[in-house]
Amino acid sequence: MKKLIIFFSASGITRQRAEELKVKSNSDIYEIIPESVYTNADLDWRNKKSRSSVEMLDKTSRPEIKGELPDVSGYDVIYIGFPIWWGVAPRILNTFIESVDLSGKTIVVFATSGGSGSGHAVEDLKRNYPELSFIDGGLLNGRVDGDIL
């Protein structure tokens, strides 16, 4: 079974968990990098005019991804990791999901968060992409001790 970890990390925390999971799950890895990197001001969730706030308030927002997207056709399992923003996945994850063919894949969702759980984010993905098979891999706020599948 071939596995690929796809992750977005704004501050480095999700990147750290994804790299730990890579080792524990014997997976390949791909980082979603925004065309325009988020600054600390962009990530200020208390400012309704910050870039992240504007994107999250607009459900149709699809931030651009820098570089080529991975060929996922040879993978059976796709892990998708991200920080929880406003209770759900950042909009750049929608950009990714809508840009690659994930049909027929087992998609294991993991997240990092300062306070929210991952359940609402997984339910939101299931609602937005009912044709895909999402599994809640849970929050990875601490060290990854094993495969989450």
C-alpha cells in the first residue's frame, strides 16, 4: 500500500507533525505552499481584515498553490494535514482537493490546533466533497508515535 502525506503548514507546527508521520507511516510527502506566503499579519485571526480572516469568511476563496501539484495516481492512501482555521480546513485545502483526482483514495485527515477539535473540519470536508472517502485521523498536537490509519 503506497501512502502520500499532503500538508499545509502556516507556522511550522503541522509540518513537524507531517514529517513525524512520514517516518511512522513510511509515506512520501508533499507540502502545499501558497503562491503568496502568509505573514504573521495575514494570520491574525482577531483582525477581520487579515488575509486569513477574509479567505475564511469567503467560502468560495481558493488561494493559489505555488509550483506543481503531485501526481497522486499511484497512491492508495492520502493523508491530508492542516492547522484548524475557524473550526475547518484553510481554504487552500479546497484549492488542492479541487485540483487533483482523489477519487477512490482513502483520505486520512489530520490537523493541528490550539483549541478546536478536528471533527468539525472532517465533517465539513465530507459535506463539501461527498464523492470522496475521508477518515478522521485526529489531532496531532503532540509527537506522532505511530501511523494514524
